[in-house]
Amino acid sequence: MKAAVFLLGALLASGAYAQEREFDCSKAKDPKACEERAAKMRAAHAQAEKACEGKQGAARRECMVKEMCAEAKDPKACEERAAKGRSAQRDARAACEGKNGAEHEQCMVKQMCAESKDPPRCEAVGNERLARREKIREACKDRRGEELKACIREQRSQK
């Protein structure tokens, strides 16, 4: 279930946070069970992607939340957590309004991590994500359209 919340949070987050968010199962108490949960979540995500194909923007996000929460043990609680995540995202955007570029990204990381159980770790992960995102931007900066999408997919698949 924690994996569902983890993935759902990643789905709802902004571009800075929507990058692939992975958990190292080798550090888990039960690595085999962790891998099984991760595989189950990847399959559920792929199924949600297929169900929401053709939708864009808010309609796509809402569809993804519905599809992912349908797989949860308690769909209503899952949707409530998703709403809470959207609210936190909105609050962070409001707090960082007027800032641009790297300053805005750092502000968003700080705001989104302020309520987490372990803010320093959350900020470290957020900063790693920002660095990875910047690397992808740099690698794909001269491309447009389908070529840009293909480049981003290729960069994301590289570990």
C-alpha cells in the first residue's frame, strides 16, 4: 500500500517532482517483497496509462488518480490522500509565486518537503531529481516535437 501512495504522490507532483521516482529495494527489510510490490505498481501504472490514453492535463491527472486508487485497498482513502497532495502542491506554488528558474525549483522542494516525516532526506531526493531533470534538459535542448519526446524518454530510461 505504501508503494501505491508513493507512486500516487509522484503522479500528482509537478514537473520537478514527476520524474521517475524509484525506491532501492536492496535496502528494504524484505527485498523480494519490495520487488514484488514495485512490479505490481508498475503493472497498475501501465494499466492506468492505457485507460487514460488520449486525455490531457487535468482530465488525465484525474483519470490516473481514479485508475490508480481503484487498485488500492481503500480507494476512498487513496483519493483523499491524492486531494491532500494536490492541495499541498497548490500551497507550494502559491508560496513560491514570483520566483523564477532555479530559485523557484528550490522553493518548491523546500515547501513540498516541509511537512514530510524526514525533511532533509526529502530535500536531498528532490535536489537529486532536479539535477537529473536539468541533465535531461541539457541533453535534449535543441529538439522539438516528437524528437524531443523521444529524447526525454531515452534519457529517463538511462540510469
